[in-house]
Amino acid sequence: MKDLHFSLLIDFYGNLLAPKMKNALELYYNEDLSLSEIAQHMNITRQGVRDNIKRGEQFLAETEERLGFYRRYSGLEGQIEQIRNLAMNIRDFNHRHFNTPEINQFSEEIISITETFKEQE
């Protein structure tokens, strides 16, 4: 069973990997190729592919443990979603009770900013 967490770590730290290792990991996790298919594509043995993947996984896990960029990004993503939901609640509450144009404008701006963040992913 493939741990898709590594696919995300490749996005964050893939450029730090040796090109052959990065290629093997991308083919395995992002293209969902088997070890045999990758071996044929890269013109190396199946064991060579497996070794590249295992070393790459270890490097990615250790790098994330040290730097934590993905962990921080995931937390930030969740917080931005909470901000978006709260802005939508404020907008809806304003529509039901006050209909203040400024509150509506500010909440729409916040929602727009959070959607821009999601588009950049």
C-alpha cells in the first residue's frame, strides 16, 4: 500500500533529491507505476528502483521532520479554511439581521482572499 503522504513531500522537497531518486519517486507515487515498470522506464533493475524509492522516502521523512514545511503548510491551510467559513458566517448573519454594506464588503474580501490561497495550491 502506497503512502500518499510521500507524494506531497515530493512536492515540497523533491528538488533536494538526486535526479534519479526523484524520478523513481515521482513515477511510483505520482504516476502510480509498478517497480517493474519504473525499472524498465529508467533502464535499471527492479531492486535498484526499490532502493532509490526507500532511500528517497527516508530522505523526505527526515527532511520533513527537521524542517516541517508540509506540517506548517497543512496547519495554515486548515486555518485559512476556518477563516473562510467564519467570514461566510459573518456575511450570512449580516444579510439576515443588519444588511450593513461595509460588513458585507469586508466579509466578501476575506472570502475572496482565502479562495485565492486555495487557487495557488
